[in-house]
Amino acid sequence: MGVVDDLARARAAFEHREWMAAYEALSEADDAVLTADDFAQLATAAYLVGRTNDCVQAMQRAYQGHVDAGDTLGAARCGFWLSMVLLMSGEPAVAGGWGSRCQRLLDDVPGDVVERGYLLMLAMLRSFFTGDHETAHRLALEVIDYGHRYRDADLLANGLNAQGRLLLYAGRVPEGLALLDEAMIGISTGEVSPVSAGQVYCSMIEACQEVSDYGRAAEWTSVLTTWIDAQPGLVKFTGQCAVHRGQIMRVRGAFTEAVEEFELAAHRYAAAETPGAAGLALAECGDVLRVRGDFAAAEAAYARAAGYGYEPQPGLALLWSARGRGQAAVAAVSRLLGEQRGPVHRSRLLPGAVEVLLAGGDTDQADELSVELAAIAGSFGCPALRAMAGYARGGVLLARGEPAAALPESRIAAQEWQRLSSPYELARCRVLIGRALRELADEQSATTEFAAARQVFHDLGALPAEQEAAHLVAPAAPGGLTAREVEVLRLVAAGRSNPEIAARLVLSEKTVARHLSNIFTKLDVTSRTAAAAFAYENRLV
């Protein structure tokens, strides 16, 4: 009677989603009393508490139990889950072997059955992971059809999720996001199994992050957190959830808490036997540390991310630029820009690339990229990406000596970041606005913007940005010249030619000529000699 009671308690723990209790009870039970379904439950519980090897062994026992009982469809379903787990664990060859075994089982089954939809899902995922998006999209539609015909919530959610992600990568972002939202319906109502639910949750949030839809990402991250908290002992997906929480904290300026979440995520990835995914968490951690000015720690985090096979760009290039390694930074983003990437990947790269190129003096290429980013943001329709595009465009226009055109772009970006409750990015926009106002000779308004931004940076612990804002709060140079214009004027006064100035300041000659034209206009002079005289009279040299 005790054995029966123990088994009943193990099964009840599984039904109540008490995963660790179910895993421990089923693991300790006598194999002789466990059915094929019990072994399948043990496999599921093992997977969810991060014991992948135990999951595979238990699912193999479940598979064999169904085969011995002549339950072909049950065996095929277990074979599918074995293939899925192995595929997600980075063992595609073994996963393919189980998929082929399942296909042979179903070849002997007359008529159509829902299990054929699960094999299509395996093929869909393999195509997705190998970059064959056309085949993956076709298969996703077939998986969705099986889900509808057999009222199978797992197939429907996975098919809609895959189709949505593929539409994003094709640049059809609003359509893709709508399908991702639809995929979440079965999960929010509890119809989807725990493993599929966790996978689709994380895929949904990851997709939102990829297209910078931070509002939607925050909403689903909150729901995912609640879902996880309701399942005692759950380890799987908690690493991803910590990354997502950290990303939202970073956007909202909670930098200390974000670093803690990213470190927690890396630890949980390791506990869930998926150490490779820790690279993403460490790269995100490096980004926050860079913004806070802890450059040595940021470099170490990026190095750890690279050690896991994750390329921490463009964050690492931005770090190099901030540390005076401009040539290395430009070389890195130039390589990345030369790689074949779709609009989603480009949208993640371009904001940082524009900053690196502007710092390196390549205004012309930065201009081209900012126009491309604005076009992508317009097609995606995501507020944060529109804000990034406005900030990039404003920075380029300022570098080109067009403050009147830079001002509205910067203000639109600021409005978007304010709506998204992102204080750091809003303060950066205020610095850009202040620089434009200063070049338009509205010094009082400019100083107000700089001072407000400086206070926000101080409160957030963003030291490099605070130091930049503090420098800008200082009185403007004589004649309303900007800091860059003073640099150019000093070199003019020293007798340097435009090409020499361009080389010295790492600018294009066209940009130097624009600065010189602005200097002549502000000082009301018509020659380099008169401009040099002004520099000496006002002790700028």
C-alpha cells in the first residue's frame, strides 16, 4: 500500500506542477511499478528542474515501454520529445536519429494522425536553426494546420511562434508580432504543456527584444515571471527570465539591479546545463558596466561572453571607442556591417555603429547608416527603435553642422524615451538637444538641458555620461563656438591646412570645411587669418 501511496503522491505533485517534488518522488520509485506514462512524467520533471541527462534516460524508458505495449503513437510522441530535447541541447545528429525512428514508426500507421504534425515541427525547427527560412515558413504553416485540425494547443502555439519569428526576420514586423501575440493565447489559458509554454514564452520575449519593442517585452516578462513563480522547483527558463528582467531594468535605468539579474541568469544557465547561453547574459552585463564607466569590469564581462562563443558586439566596439581605441572600434563595426544580415539584425547593430563611426570621424558613412536605421524603424513601428533612429539622426546632423535639422530629430527621440520610462536614454537625448541649442546660440536653454541630463546621469551612476554633461555645462567658448569648433579654430590658428586638421581630429575634409564655414559665420569673419586673430585675442590658443 505504501508503494501505491508514494506513486500517487508523485503523480499528484506532477499534476500540481511541483516539479522538484515530482522529480524526486518518481526517481526514487521502483522502476517495476512505473508505467510508460510515469517515465514520461519523470522525463518532463527532470527537464524542467534542469536535469537534461536524466530527462533523456527517462524518456527512452517511456519510449520502450510504449513499444513493448504496442502503443506506436505513444512511442512516436516520446521519440519526438527525445529529438526535441537533444536538438535544443546541441546534439542535432542524435536528435535526427530519433526523428527518423519516429518517422519509421508512423510509416506503419494508416491515415493521418496528430503525431505527424509533431514530426513536421521537428523539421520546421531544424530548418529554422540552419537558416532555411523559406522551408521553415512552409512547415510552420503545416504545423499550424495540424494544430487547428486536431485542436492541439502545443502544435498551434509553436507553429504560430515560428511563423511570427520568421515574419520578423523578413522585415514584416507588425504582422510577426501579431502572430506572436496569438501564439500566447493558448499559453495564457493553460492549454499548452509546460515545456512548450516555457519555450514559446521565452521566444516571444526574445523576439520583442530583437526588434526593440520594450513595452511588449516588459508586459510578457512580467507574465513569464508569474508563470515561473507558480511552479516550485522550476529551473528551466529561469535563466532566460532573469535575462529578460535584466534587460527591462537596464532600459528603465535600474543598472545595479540589472547587473545582479544578468549574473543570476548566467548562474542559472549553468545550473540548467546550458552554459552557452550564459554568453548573452554576460554581454548584457558588460553593456551595463560600460554605461556605468566600469570599463575594466565591462571588458572582463565581454571576454567571458566571448569565451562562451557569443560575440558581444556592438557593445565591445563602443567600449573600445570610449577607451580611446577608435581604430579598433571602427574596424569591428565595419566588419559587422559587411556581413549579410536581415533587417532585425541590422536594427540591433546600427545604433551602436553610428555612434562608433561618429566618434571616429566618419560622418558620411554614419549618415548613410542613420538613414537606413530610420527606414527600418519606420517599417517596424516599435517606439524604442524610432527613438534610437531619431537619436542617431540627430547626432549625425549635428556632426554635419546642421543643428536646426538635428533639433526636431532629437526632441522626437526624447519624447519616445520618456513614454518608455527610460531615464538614461532620455538624458542622452537632452544632451543632444542642448548641443543643438548651443550651436543655435540659445545658450540659456542649452545649459538647462545639460544640467538636467547631468543630474539624471549622476542619479543613475552613469559616470562617463555625467562627466560629458558636466563639461558641457561649463560656459560656452567665445563667439558661441562649440567644443569641436574651438578644436578646429586652434589648428587653423596654428597654420594647419584642412587635410591636416582632418587627419589630426579624425574627421573627413568635408566635415572640417563645414566646421570652418560655421566658425566664419559665428565670428563674422571671411578669412582664416581673421579667424586666427580672434583665437589669439580670446586666448583660445
